[in-house]
Amino acid sequence: MIPPKQVQEILDAVRIEDVVQEFVTLRKRGVNMIGLCPFHGEKTPSFNVSPARNIFKCFGCGKGGDAVTFLREHENLTYVEALRWLARKYGIDIQEVERSPEQVAELQLADSLYIVNDFALQHFQDQLFNTDEGKSVALSYFKQRGLREDTIRAFGLGYAPEQRDLLVRRAKATGHNNDLIRKVGLSNQDGTRDFFRGRVMFAIHNLSGKVAAFAGRTMSSDKTIPKYINSPETEIYVKNKTLYGAFQAKKAIRQQDECILVEGYMDVISLHQAGIENAVASSGTSLTEGQLHLIKRNTNNLKIIYDGDPAVKLRCVVSILRLNRI
Ligand SMILES: [Zn+2]
């Protein structure tokens, strides 16, 4: 088997549009790319590729998924063959080893946690766009901050309503395992209450675009409530090795050979919407060595832009680090 670390390395490197374009001619439409579906005959394109979400979807025949799915379907490859194909394309030298039962179990758990987070993302987005509370409390907040709807969707923003157990009940009704909901931090310890309530939600993606965790910002003016809370650390979320926005920024960071580090989630999103796509945030922690290594994999140039003293707010502190010196 391919060691899990190398699987991740491959998935981190993959850009869906690169892979699809080996087989299908695509053109830009808005934030997405479209082309003629290779899976069913058509004359007008309904085959969509979303670089932001790293997935494809055909609105004609319904086929969709990530780059691995695309290769499996299009080239008739197994999962491992698809990974080998991608490794070759991206110049990753894989060293295959025997997989232990523990490793199998670990991979299965990680997959399950991603599935639960994906369910939660859809729930939070549904609450944001399709409920009165979501629209009046959260969507209006994002819009006041100048965010467009395509940006809100690309960054996986959402809303967790005040209600005490809506997500927990929905998860149960749709057959999700209660233990996994608790493990990934979406409920309290006994699994009866939602962890995030009355908060606008920020999905925290891993480098391959899967939702690893969430951050929630309170909409209450009550000063005793913490402004931000985050998912706990899990098998799929290690805080000091995660940079907010890195998935959306990695292409621009490589292209421009520079990474901009800002303080908050909203800073990353607003900059991205304004066309400055190489910004990330360290999300609540001070910059760690693990995060620096993550940046260094893509560029040696780091520009840090933090707000100055909030009482002054006249200038921001800008420093430029040359990462090849660390
Ligand atoms: Zn199709």
C-alpha cells in the first residue's frame, strides 16, 4: 500500500482542474470551469469543475467527485492505481509498504470524521441560506462585511442556530453515528447538545479541501461568551499544523512565490475576494513551527500583516521573513 503520509501528500498536491484538463477541454465561467461531459454525450457543456472545492460535477448525468473519483471513472482505475497516476503526474516518488491493521483502522476513522464534517457543513450552509434566523442573523452579517455569495460558498461559511440540539437530532435522523459526532466536536460530551450554537461558522479545510474542523464566531453581544470557539483536535485536525485558508491560497502562494499571513478568518476571506488570494491566517494560535513548514513547502517568502495596537489602529505591522534562513 501507499503510506498514509504519502497519500496525503498526493491529495494535497492535486488540483482537480489539472487532472480533468488532461482529458477534457475546460473554459472559465465565474469561479468555476466548464466543459463537455466525458461521461455522457452532450453538445452544451454541463460538466462543472470547481477549483475552489477541488471537485467536479456534471449537471447532466449527475457524476461528480474529486480527482481520484474522476480517474477511477474515466480511466477505469482502482483507488490505488488512481493515486499512482496522480503521484506520477505531480512527481511524487511513492514507496509502497504493507498496511498494518492499526493503519487500516486509523484511515477508516479519518474517513468517517470527514464524512461527519461534510454533513455538518451542509447543515450549517442550509441554516445560513434557507432559514429566517440564518438569513437575518448570519447572512446579513456576512453581507455587511462585504462578502459575496460565491465567496461565502467557496469558503464554506454557515450558521449554527441558537436551538440546543438541531444538528445532533438531524445527524441521528440521517443515520450518522453519535460517537463520531461527539468525537469530531460537534456535540457536547454526552451527545445531547450541539457544540456550536448562535454562531456564524467557518469551515477549516485541510490542504486537499476536506473539512477538518470548524470555527464559530458568536453573534451575541454578551461579553462573557467567548467570541470564537473551535473544534477540538482530532485525528484529522491538528491546530498547530493547520493554516486557515491554505487550501484556497496554495495555488496563488506558489504562483506568486509569496504567502501573506493575516490575523483573522474574515481578513483571509475579504482579501481573497478582493483578488489577493495568497493570504492565510494562523487562526487563534501564534504562528507555530508546523505552520511555518507548511508555508515553506510552497514559498520561502512570508509577509506578516497584523493589526497594530487596536487603540491606535493607524498602521499595521509589516515584516517580511525569508524562510530559507530558518
Ligand atoms: Zn455528464
